Amino acid sequence: MLSELSPSFPGILQERISQTRRGLLGLRDEIKKWIELREKRDLQRQYVTQLKTLRIQIEYLLAQVERELESISAGDGPLSVYARCRVVDKRILWIRRLWTYFQSKFDQRDDEKLKRVLRAADDIVWSCYAQPYRVLKIQNQPSQPLPFITPVYSPYAIPRDEPPQDLRSDVDAEFLGAMLQQMPIPVVGIPAQSIEEPWMLAFLAHEVGHHVQFDLRNGAMIDSFSDMLLAKGGQRWRPWGKELFADLYSLLMIGHWALWALADLVWSDPASMLDDTNSRYPCALVRLVFMSSVADKLGLNGSKGLRGLIPAELLDHGPVLIKSRDIRETARNDLAQVEAVATATAEAHRVPDGELSKLCEFHPEDFKEYQGVAYLWGEALAGRGSVAAKKSLRSARLVLSGGVRAWAEICELTDEKERENRRGPLKGGLLSSIVANGEDTVRAASAETDLDSRNRRLASLVMSSEIPGIGS
């Protein structure tokens, strides 16, 4: 029994320490080989910053654990050896979970069924995320978000400061929150349906908008945007700041086709369209009308994005009750604020460095009918012309915008066979055109020392005994 052990049985204690050391060395070797393989397969040099950031972070964490393990001696006595090895074992397991969390998402790019859509998604994410950093000439841009396929209905973003579900079990909340406030690689979950319906990549513009708001200038736009909503719409609008900012960002990236795609996602019965019980969003009707109004004020076609939705038809369908409250009245009150809020959003909203539309390189003429680049890409993807490939930062998202336009045209066809005949070529053409127009550059941060210092701060935080539960 453990209580009968003593220093006269040093072999048992030495073996317990060796057992933990084997786990540490084995994990280090697995991670090293995996990163080397991923770097070898990264022929386009798209994941330089992401992989280096992950490697630096994990190597430093493992080094901290190794130093702690080296301080354990069989002479400390059996209870101390077993207790301290247990702490180290748990830390090694958590580092493994951290690694496998990202490993599974990177490795989707080796799956023949997923690789095409993810290659296009990577180009869209880069086009949307890197744009404001490029305009501002910020050299130490954080690693761009990593998209991955997941079985969900709606896409979602997991920023650096929110713990993903995959890493929540068996870790206390204080430790988890401290760790993930500084996670170096944010992620974006893409619905599995995007594999067959790649026009759904349009939702990436919204999700990347979340990451830009979280990351740019250390999140300075989070409070500034919410404060603007408060000033123009009242307290009720302030909690919607993150989602409405992302909606605005999507319009600046792919035009009114972002609204068209969102309408396709949220259209439902009156009760669902007027449901305002999610504190992060206005009801779907108010959200769509807000986006349409902002789009119009940006010089886009907001009415086209609404797809014929008539708010009065929902508001006149009633009563619509939630806990004895007629939610039509709440929607009417919110709609009364839309014009003022949309005007401020489109025209007056500024970030510390200037107007957001300028940081996003937004040009409304790109989305004009008959002459805009996105319109012309829609024509080309519909088989009615061609557009020369242009590997610029903006090109991939403009191709995507044209792809959504081409899909919207298909949806209006009444003949099922014709819809199917056009859907297949659009699917393949859209993915290949996005990749052909993706910016041809090494996607790496310029300031490598920033990567190193950021991850050393993270590792020091994680290994700190001041974090509750880390040694239990």
C-alpha cells in the first residue's frame, strides 16, 4: 500500500517519475512530428503564423512542465512524489488536449471531401481578416482565424477570449478563462452543408467580423460600437453591439449579398422572426431591416438583400405571444429606432484609426449591377462571360459575392431540373475561382518576436500556481 512506502523503496518512486517523463517526451515527439508534417504540406505558406504560434506556445508549456518534473525527487517521499507527478500528468494531458483541439481542425485539410471547400474558406478568411491590418500597415498582425467544418446549422466564431466547448471538461473555470483569454489561434466553425453548398461561405464575412472587432487595436471597437448603439438606439441596442458590428462588417466585405444570405438563414414563421429572447441579437426581422437600411446608406441594394420580405406582413400577423407578451409591439418599437441607428452605423461610425469602410477597402461600385466586379463575377459563374483572375487581397471575397448572386439567380428558377443543372457547375466554379483569385502571399506575421513574447506570457500564466485548481 502507498502508506507503507518509504525511501527504502526508491525504485518505485523513480519509476513513478519516469512514467510521467515518458508521457511528456512522447507528447513532445508527437507534436514535433505533426508540426513538421503540416509545415511540409503547407506548399502555399498559408499557415506560417498559425503553426509557428502553436509550436512556440506548446514548446514553452512543455518546457515549463519539464522543469517542474525535474524538481521532483524520490527523496521527497512517496506521498509527495505521487501527488506532484499527478499534477504534472494533468498538465501534460491538458497540453495534449490543447494540441489535439487544433490538430483535428488543421488535419481536415487532408480529407479529400473537405480540402476544396476549406482551401476556399482559408482564402476568404484571409481576404476579410487581413484587410484592415493591411490598410493600417500593422506589421504584427495576429494569426488569422482557422476555419473548419463542423455539424452545425449556423456558422460560429470562437475568439481568443472565449473557451471552446472542446476544452471545457476536467478544467476549472478560472484556469480555463485565464488560458483562453490569450489563445493565439481563433477559429470559425463552418456548417457541413457548405461542402455541397459553397455559397454558404458568405457567412464567413460575418464571423471574421467578430474576430476583427476582438483583435484590432486590442478590441477598441467593441466598446466604441456598443456606445454608438446606446447613443442612437437606447440601452436596448447596446448588448447587440458584437453581432450588429459583424453584420456591418459582412456588408463591407461582400455587399448586400451578405444580407441575402442571412435572410436565407433566418427566414421562418412569425413567432421565430419576432422572437427577441436572445440577448445578443435583435429579433430576426429587426436585424434584417437594420442591415437593409445600412446597406442602402452604404450605396448598396438593401431591398435586393431582403428578398421581398415585407415587415408589415409579420407585424400584422398576430397576436404573437411570449410569456403573455405580444412581441409584435417590441419589434415595432425596435424598428422605430432602426433609421437613426443605421445612419450612425453607415455614416458616422469611426474606429480610432478612421472610418471602418476605408479600413475595409469598401467600394460600393464593386456591387453595382452590370458594371461592378462582384456583379461581373456573378455573370461569369453563371456561364455568361469571364473575368480575368486577379490575385489581390480583395479579389477572393468579391468572387464569393458574385457566387452568392449567381446562386440567388438559380433559386428564382421554377424548373427543378434547370436548377440542378446550374447548381453543379456553380459549385465547382465558385470554389476554383475563389482559390484562383486568393492573394498569393506568405501569410505570416512580420514581427516574430511578438509571437514569442505573447506566448511566453501565456505560458507563464498557465503554469502559475496562482490560478485556482491548476495543481489539483
